[in-house]
Amino acid sequence: MDRPSFIVDRPSSADALLRVEDLKTYFYTDTAVIKAVDGVSFEVNAGETLAVVGESGSGKSVTALSILKLVASPPGRIVGGRILFKGRDLVNLSNAEMRAIRGKEISMIFQEPMTALNPVYTCGEQIIETLVLHEHLTRRDAKTRAIEMLDRVGIPAARQRVDEYPHQMSGGMRQRVMIAMALACKPAVVIADEPTTALDVTIQAQILELLGELQRELGMAVILITHDLGVVAETADRVAVMYAGQVVEYSNVLDTFTKPMHPYTAGLQASLPKLGEVVDRLRVIPGTVPNPARFPVGCRFHPRCPVMVEQCLQDPALESIDGAHLSRCWRAREIAARTLDPAPPPVKA
């Protein structure tokens, strides 16, 4: 079992609110087994923001859905690992037990609110339903709380908007409704799956600022799934970089940006445009994320890696390279010592 040192060596503590250990979620089709999540481990503490980053197809969203046991079955199934929430393994819970946790103790802000919100119910009704189910409020009290939440997330004229349908609101307003619904029961953990992807930059900033304010106010942990490294730099405490269903680097946010220890992380950073830099073409990582039904032998990044060596045809483990800085790369120690030749693309903090 491939489990990094922070999982193996450290006993579960009160600070580790949520711990994912060697999680494996596979999809079984007629032609292949899709290993969407294949041995993922991380933890998040109360009040902390963990950013999960990587290209589309890396397994980020499936990891989030697995935590809430929302993976459609069939064809999907959690086939291995543990998801420890307050010391309780969610993998072994029944559907009824999970329904008591979803929305109450762990909630999720979905990527596209227009598809996540039910179009035939008012926005207020969808918040009221959550409060009645989990907080056991009367419908009158639940509506009052729903209006308070809509006002809290910055929706103007909340008393009027509570009776409007999703299609009557803008994208930014719908995202605020999603946040209000997710936070209505004051959960301990919020999973935000690309919460700003479909929004313009000014609304993105407002949504991120709002999430930060509510996190500080409620003391909740946030798992932020994103591919935007700028958002990660502004909001995260720790970063888990995912590639091809695995965590390939795990560190605090400062070390992730100033001394990346995996060529994939370095490549992601090098692809960012630099202020004042004029280039004919944006830098990219050559190739694409591999098909999860046919992962390459050994390191899954090696077909795209600029520093690949023969040893990369063997499967590396996620190991501690420098204290709590973990990397899944045979050449991570050379990268850490900056003795790698040829060097990975230069990265600026």
C-alpha cells in the first residue's frame, strides 16, 4: 500500500479533521477499468485550506465526489482506502448515515451552479430543504435563516430573491446561492469544486473573498479544487498536486511555489504568463494527461517529462523529500538540491 509518511508515521489527531488514506475509486465499463483515483492520500485540518490542483482528467473532482460518496454506482466504486472524518471511516457508512453527514458536516460547492441547482424549485426552497432536514427547523424559521444566509453571501434584496428561480439570477448570484446552501448548516468541511471557473475575474475575487470571510468566521476547513495557480497562491495553506489519479507533490503553499520538487509542478508554474513578459506563444507541457484505462508503465508523467531517465519506467512512491514536502519522483532529491541536469523549466515565485 502506497501511503506517504505523514499518513504512516503520524497518529490521527484532533487537528486532522479529514484524512484520506490510499483512496482508490475505479469505474468499471464493458471494455476497461478506469482508475480515476488510484491511491490518493492527504489531510486537512480545521480552519485550513487545502488546494487540490492539476489538469482536467487528473482525478480531482472524482476524489471530491468520493469523499461524499456521490460517485454513481454502477459504474463507479470505491475499491480501496479510507476516508476518516473526525476519526470515522466514511467508506463503511450506509447511505442513510452518509445522508446525515452530507450538507450538515461536509458540504460541497459544485462547479456549475446552473446544473447543480434544481430548476423547478426556488433558490430559497432548496436552502430551506437543507435546514429542515438537518437542523430540524420549522419551514417558517428555515425561510428566515435562508434569507439571512442569502444576505450574508451578498445577494441584494434577499427577501425578494429567496422566492426566485435559478434561471432568474446571473451566474455570480447562482454561485452565491450555492455557497449559501453549502454553508447553511455551518459544516466542518466545505469542498469547493472549481467555484470560480465560470465567473468573470471581478466576481471571482468577490467569491473567493466571501469564502475566506466565512471560513474565518465559522472555522471550517476548505478543500479547494482548482487549476488556477493564482487562486492557490492567494488562498491555500497546503497544496496537493494531482496527476493521472495520484498525488505527485504535497507541500505547504510557499514551498510549492518557491521550490517545486516534481517536474509536473514545475511545468504547471512555467506555463503561467509572467507580468511584463512578451512571448509569441504561451509555454505548455507537451502531450496530454494519459487515458486512465491505459496508464503508462512506471511514473505516469514520464512520457511528458523533460528530465525522464530509465529509472522512471519503475513506479515511484510518494515520499518525504524535505520534511513535510512530499514528491512522487525518482529525481526529486536532485530537483530539491538544484543539481538536476538538464534543468526543469525555470519557475519564479
